[in-house]
Amino acid sequence: MQRPITIVQLAALHGPNIYRPQPGVVLRASTSADHSERLRSAIKGGALAIGLVIAHLHVTAQPRSDDVLLSAFFTTNEPAIGAELCQYVIDGMNAEITGDETWDPDEPLLALRDRRQAQALPVTALQLIANARRHDLPATVLPDGRLLLGYGERSWTVTVADLRAAPGLQPPWSQLGRIPIVAVTGERYRSHTVAEQANRYQARALDHADRAAVLAALADPACPALVIGFDTNSLLREGLPFDRCDLAVITDHAGPRPPAALDDDEWLKALGLPMLCSTAPALINLTDPALHALLSYAPNGVIGWGGYATGDE
């Protein structure tokens, strides 16, 4: 008898991530059999039913010693809804596996469709986002629903309610832009490096930061520049909270593997993620041999960095 599917990981990735440069959803689940084709079909059908646009759907089944690991990834501009869809799909597959005839497939799907429609941005917001991107300005939907154009002291925020009340509302385009952003990853030397870079850039410093903390700083009109020491697990669970940074510093591959990393390879990819968005050569600690595998992936090259000779922060 087949046992129910158990979700091992389900994450809504709101920005560039270790799988794709676009927002998306990753699902991993433990099962007793290869249900990859059923999972692929159910995700596609569910997305169509609720009007969710998805792309780059990739589903695999990896046999292990005592189970099968199902993995699915797809890109979508609505990752939170995409993650809820995956939960719905697994619930439905488990109802099929266990023969649960009380499970209603229609009501939760309709509720998910209604929630997606309720969260959809108005046309005025979509027009502002499109205009911002034409001018190479970052446009971000904040966790509280506000639209953020630009970053920090060169930013402007507006609520969806205000846009609906005043459809012709326009931001001060000439004042909008980006602020310097430095992204630091690692464990042993991260905090020390964040402090150094913050002093160099006269910037606000965030350490052990997750997506919410970074977005709050980027939405603060008093923030002139930002140096971020990322929580590696947050990068795996949420992706990057921005599309570009001025410098990426990878300090080390130390400490325990983050819980959200399937293996050491995913851990290493998370450490290297900010360098893929850096406009300058990445600073990488070449005294840490575990980081050497990242050297060929830096789009703008690498500047070797020797870490701290004392071995202490």
C-alpha cells in the first residue's frame, strides 16, 4: 500500500534564486512511488484553473534508500499563490492515494482562484511597474501590498488603495533611482565584513538579514546605501530581495549546512547567488577552497580576497 506524500520543502521564492533568475516556487516531497507525471499534470491543471501563469516547470523523481524524493520547480510572478497551489495539489494527490472520498477538490481551488484575483494589482500599478522598468528602475511589491519604485533615499511608495482612488497619480520620476547595495554571504567572516563595507560606503548595515528586513531598509527614504549580511537559509527559502547589487562579497563556506539546502551544492549556490546580480567583480575568499567552484560562474569576474589572517572576526 502506498503511503501519503509528505512535503519536505515548499518555498515561495520572491526574487532571483538558485534555480532561475525569476521568482518561482520549489517543492520537495517524500513518497513511496514515482508520482512525477501525476504531479506535473496536477500543477499544470491547477494553475490553469486559477489563472496562474507559470513557466519552466521541471519535475523529477529521485529514488532513495527508503523513499522517492519528488522535486518540482516553476517560475511565476505570484510565488505565494504558486506555493499554495502546490499544497493544494499534494492534498489532492494524498486524497487519491488514501481513498479519502470526503476531500472536496473544488472548494479550495475556487478559494485560491478568488484569492489570486483579489491580490491582483490594478492596471495603474502595472503601468507604473512597466514604466519603471523601461527606465531601468527597480519596482517591488512590498509584503504589505505597497508598490515601491526605486530604493532608499531615491524611492517612492504608494498603496494600491491610493492608486485606485487617483488613477493618474505619478511618482517623482526624476528623483527615483538606485542606492549602493553590497551583499555579503558566508558565516565566519560575514559580520566583520559587513561592518567594514558599511564604513567604506557610509551605509546602513544589516546582518543575518532576511527578505523582510532588506525590503524594509530599501523602502526607507532615509537609507542612503545598504550593506547586507545575508542569512543563507533565507536566500534558499526566499531568493534575493533585489535584482541588482553593486558588489557581492563571499567570505567563507563555514558553519553548519542551512536547513533549506538539500545538499552542499545548494548551500554553495546560495552563497554565490548575489554575485550573479553584481555589476562589479565579486570579492571571493580564495583561501577557502570550498569557494573555488564558484569562480567560473561570476558574470563580471572575481577579485581574490584573502579573508582574515588571524582567523577571527
